[in-house]
Amino acid sequence: MNMNLEQLASFVEIANTGHFTRAAATLHLAQPSLSRQISTLEKELGSELFHRAHGHISLTAAGDTLLPTARRMLADAEAVRRDMDELAGLRKGRIRLGATPTLCVSLVAEAISSFHHEHPGVELELVEKGSRELIEALGAGELDLALITRTLTPSAQMPRLRMREVLSEDLVVIAGADRRSGGSTSWSGDSRSGAPLLPGDTVTLAEVAALPQVLFHHGYDLREATSAAFDAAGLAPNIVVEGAEMDAVLRFVERGLGVAIVPAMVLVDRPRLTSAQLLEPSLSRTVSLATRADVRPTRAASAMETTILSTARALTEEDTGLAAYVRLVR
């Protein structure tokens, strides 16, 4: 049998996404090449692995049987690669780091920059997903470590994971720069006479509800948390646009389209944004580092964990401007 790991990786990715086109994009393959790999694998195994009907992809009984074995074989192959990387120390290696989108534009960006400067020979793979998806990927052996923003305690469904709380971070309300009451109108070239004003250094949830808002998409951890807060207070937000990811939300706010509730750490190096502390109620989140409890971390993964912790510590220092909003969890 000439079955190979590349074919198995393609099979698993299609099973994960339920779509040939998306799998091809993730694997950086042309779709015809991906289709040929699966066709060859099916011939080698003597069974069809997918039902293909009107663009809908689902696993056959043979595919269901192969999937856990394929995942285990790929994890074993990755373990071999990790062992070989260990022999080379931190001169080379590979780290698969998962993080939520809001952390990718703040803590993770800072940590990766520091790590790459110290260890330029180590390859970094960043997976950007929601907390629950990251936990699943970590449990399946697809990640070495993950930064999540939902408080999850290892349970019977995920006994092999270890959680370490790193930071407690306040959520703040942001508007375009100089859009606080008494501020100047705009920056050069901008015409936002109708842009919302923050009432001052603090703002209540009721005051936020009255302002035009830019909201994240449903299912986004941050969207669910803020929606729950509005519901609990009996308030309905004044929505201008919704469904955006973090980068788009920040850009819309910079352009004066509305205000948004975001984690304080995204304010780092954002001179076109101003912020107000959210009160009545205040909202916060816990950032946790998740790792596998049953797998010995590589030297590279351990070094990345150390870098993340030192970066988190640095973000809480006074000169970052975040000390009032971000706290280390002892």
C-alpha cells in the first residue's frame, strides 16, 4: 500500500471543513491536486471515503472508520518531528500556537515578535480560532499550546488539558481619536462630524447602549459576553454595523462609524483610538494558557510559554498605559 501522510492530512482537513475548496485553501493546494490525492487514497483503500452530492461532503462509513486512525497517525508523525527538533535544541523546531482573534492583535503579536527575535530558526504556525475550537484542536494534538479567553476548566471531556490563568483584562469602550467630549474634531483628512462622542473617562453600559455601536459577529466570544451584559441590564444596543472581525471593528471605529466594546490590550499602538472605562457594570475576561497535560512540551514550546508569560507581565507595567485595565493572575 502506497498511502502517505500527505494524503491522510488532506483527508483529515476535508473531514474537518466539510468542503474541498476550503481544505485546499488551508493546505495551500490547488483543488484538482487535492481531489487527485483523495481519489488515489480511495483506490489504495478500496473504499470511497466521502459522499459527494450537490456540493455537500460527508464521510462514508469507511471514512468514519479511517478518521480517528488518520488523526492518530498524523499526531505520531508530528511527535517524531518534534523529537528530531529537540535534538537540534532551539536552533530549529516548530511551534503550533493557537489564539483567539482578539489576542492575535495584542498579546500574541507582542509575544511572537519577541520570540522570533530570540529564536529566529524556530518555525511558528499560528492558528486563529475561537476558544472552544482551540480547546478541541489542542485535545486532538493539532496544537502545542493555546491562548484562550473563556474560562474553561478541564473536565471529563478534556482530561488531558492543563489550564493556567495568565491575565485578567477589563473591557473598555473605544471611539475614534479625539471623540471624547471637549476633544478636537478629527485628524487631518477625516470628516466625521457625526461620529459619536464618549462622555468622559468613564461610561456606563446604559450610556453605551445609546451610542451607535459596531458589533462583532454572533458566536464571537466577545459578542456573546457583551450581548449577555446588555440583556441582563434590559438594554438594547444601537447597532450601526455587526458581523465584523476585530481588525474591521477597530477600523470602523477609527473612521467614526460608532463605538465598540473591546479588550483593553487592543489599544496598544492604536493612536487613532480613544477609550473610556466601562462601569455599571464593569466587564472583564480572563486570558488562560492551555497545554496538553499528557504530552511533554518541546524546548521550543516551553520557550514560547516563557515568552508569553514575560510579555503578559510587561503589558501590565505602567509605561504601557494598560496597568489600570490589565492585571496578572497570581
